[in-house]
Amino acid sequence: MPMITATAWVPRGFPAPFPTRYEFNEEEFERISDLAKLQLEEAREGLDEARNRAGEISGTKDQSKGKSEAAEASQSVGDIDDDLKEYDLEHYDSETKDGDDGEAMGMFGNVKSLAYYPSNAEDPYITLQENEEDNEEREELQILSTDNLVLAARVEDEVAHLEVYVYEDEADNLYVHHDIMLPAIPLCVEWLDVSVGKGKVREGANGNFAAVGTFDPDIEIWDLDLIDCLYPNAILGQSGASPESIKKNKKKPNKSKKANDHFHVDAVLSLAANRHHRNLLASSSADKTVKLWDLNTETCAKSYSHHTDKVCSLSWHPKESTVLLCGSYDRTVVAADMRAPEAKMPRWGVESDVETVRWDPHDPNFFYISTENGIIHFHDARAAPSSPESSRSVWTLQAHDKSVSAFDVNPIIPGFLVTGSTDKEVKLWSVQSSGPSMVVSRNLGVGKVFSANFAPDKEVGFRLAVAGSKGTMQIWDTSTNAAVRRTFAHRVAPAQGEAEERLVSLEEDDSSDGEGEDGKGEIAERGEWESMDED
């Protein structure tokens, strides 16, 4: 049962025109080998503990029974060896002769009669030469400057991976360029415009990377311009530290589940890259903490405990580069200055669990909150309440009857919002000075909507990526919808005749919508997180 849990756009111009294939060199081998040895050591320690516990429980009788069975198995193997001895299979190839020439007639007995060519170019039986193959592959991997990449965190048959789509707007084409295997069910993905790992972030250099948060507490960072990579460029968390430092600081074979200042110990629910200080990445977790990571050193610079429950959404202020908006299941939202973790910070309260928080990119004095009860709150950050209970919204909107599990603000067109819900509906809204009004409501056939994101580029500002519990993604050109054209006529070119709505998707198997009769596919809802709570 496929499912897409999160999506993210990559702006035009950042992907490499010709992504390269991963090369496994000696340096990479040593890096992976050290980490693999450490993981193997931990697994052995865990196995030894389990064996010791089992030995304490089992009695002498069981031990003697095991020895008896082992002796019987050994005797059986010996009997088989005696039966096969007459065939002398060990010397089968070397001693079987053909006539008087003494030439072995084993599997490769006729190897002398085979022609050998130093290169494929000299072999007359190979018509497709190496350079032609390379050129074809290079063209297939090419990404044009007019293409967008769309990242999709996908789960199918308990296998998780990050799919990298190419969206060709003019051709109405969407296809999977390559994918990346993930260690656990992904919950969030954030695009990074800096080069991370295998060295430090290069000053002023652009990159094309993705940070992925999963049910595991570690954050993996992958190079999107590298295909068939075996291992992430960097891991932020306890597994990401060097083998030497882990061995030095390790006290127990099993990782601690107690929240600390250095790494997350539970699922990573949200990621937010700081576009002003490009080496900073914020993360929030089910361990109730928010952490600030320095991508230069790949370590946690600061840890914050502003909330009493899982922290599910983050948003950096568009202008004040150190202010981070944090939303939690404790039904509060905090606007925290990350430079002053001990300072008193404004806190707003809502009626149910927070799903998403977003600053308004067109007027950063305001921000949005979406909740589990299907309500959108619009707040003025300058009017901070004295307590969460006394919070007053500029306006509230009952957008859906169920949880608003997807929400976004168009970065190009002011007052243009999208909401998606577990009721399977996607709704577009126009916000005026008098308040919000619905423009159109659609069921795009993606199941329960887990993600809805506007494209970041001006040329495709009306494009919307929507995905959910059916494991499919739809790219919707909302400017082709008649109601949207009327509402935002000042931003849309006049239509030439009757225009059909543009929906671009990748064909998938619709045999299952990933939900089940009891809605177990709905991992974004609170019920799933309750099952993670410790006894």
C-alpha cells in the first residue's frame, strides 16, 4: 500500500545539468567501513546480552539436550561425506580428461578457443559502442534549466525511499529521475541549497541536497546530484558522530531514549532550513525538543525545550533570521529568538493539536496556524498575548471538518492559500483585508492529503504539488481553473478560448489507497504518535 508522506520543490537552476553516478573510492570505503564496524559492535553487544539473559532462564537439561542434538548433527554430516567420497568432487575439473591431449573438460575447458578483444571497440559482435551508451545515459539523466525537481518521501510495502521527480512544465510531464533508499518511514523532507558532508559547507557555494526526517531519530542528508549513492553525505544525530567520539562517549550498548542537548532520541517531525544563515538547519521531534544544527560541523549547536509535547512544525521568519516559529501537540505556538534560549518568548494557544505553522512571506508581521480540528488561525505577531489562553486571532477559518494535514502559502502571489485534509479535499483560498474566502474545492484522487506545496519559482507560481495516502502525486496548474482565474485575474494572463485544467501525474497502481478500513494509513494523525509513547 503506497503512501507519500511529504513533498518539497527544488527551485530551478540549482540541480546539476548532468547528475553524476556514485563512485565507491577508498576514502568512502573507509568511512562506511568504520560506521559499519561500530554498528556491528553494538549489535554483537546486544546479542551477547540477549544470550546471557536466555542462559540464565534455561536450565541444565536444555543445555545437555542441545549438546546431544549437535553431536547427532555432526555424525550425520560425517555419514554424508563418506557417501560422496567415491565421486572425488574436489578434483572434478582437474582430473577429467578428453582423449590423449590431456586438456581438462570442466566448465571452462574450451576457453582457449574463445577470441579475446582488449576493448569493446575492437569486438565485431558489439555494435553499440561504449561512447554511444554513455551519451544515451547522459541524455536520459539531463535536467534542463526550465525543469523543476519535486521530492517525494514515499513508503510502499514497508520499504521507504525518497523519490526525485522531474517536472517538465511546458511538456506536462512528470517522471521519476532517481530514488534514494531510506532507513525508516519518512515524515518530513527539506531542500538545502548548500553542500553538506565530506568536508565542510563551502562558503558562498550553492548545493542541491535534501534533509530527511524519519521515525528514526537521525536526520540524513543526501546529495541530489549524485545517483546510486550507498550512504548519505551526512547524518545529524548520534549515528552521525565519528566512530571515535561515539566509542569514547558510549556508556550503554543501546542508545538512550532520554532527551538531551546533542541529538534527537525520537522521530523527527519537521525540518526548516535557514535561508539567511545557510549553514543552519532546525529540526523538531517527538522527543519534545527543537534542535539547531550547524551544517559546517554536522553537530547540534543548540537544543530548546519550549514545549511539553511533540513539536510537529517549524517556520523561520522571512526577515528576522533568528526567529523560529514552533508548533506543538501541547496546543501552543512559540515565536522563539534562537539567540536567547532563556528569554521569555510570546506563546499563542489554539483549541486543538497544531498541525502546521507558517509565516506570511508577504507580510512577516503575521503568521498562520492549522490545527487538527480543521481550523486555520491568522495571528499578528506584534500582538502577543499575556498567556496562551488569552490568545486572539485576527481571524479564524473552519477550513475542513477533519484535520488540516497540509497547508501552504503561495510565495509568489499574495493572499493565495492551499489547505489539504484527511477528508481527501484540497481547497484554495483567497485572503483579502476582510478575511478569507474559498475559491475552489477539489478531490484530486490522492487519498488523504498529507502534503500540498506551491512551486517556488515565478514562472510556475500557480503550480501546486499534492500527494497523500494513495502514493500518487498530482501537479495542478491552478491558473487553468476558471475560479482561480477570476479571483487572481491581475496575476493570470488572459485565456485563449476554452482552456482545460492542467493536472500532471505519474501513473501508479490504484488497487489500494493505503488507508485500510480503519484508516491505519493515516500516519500524520495523532493516533499514530500515541502508539509511540513509552509505557
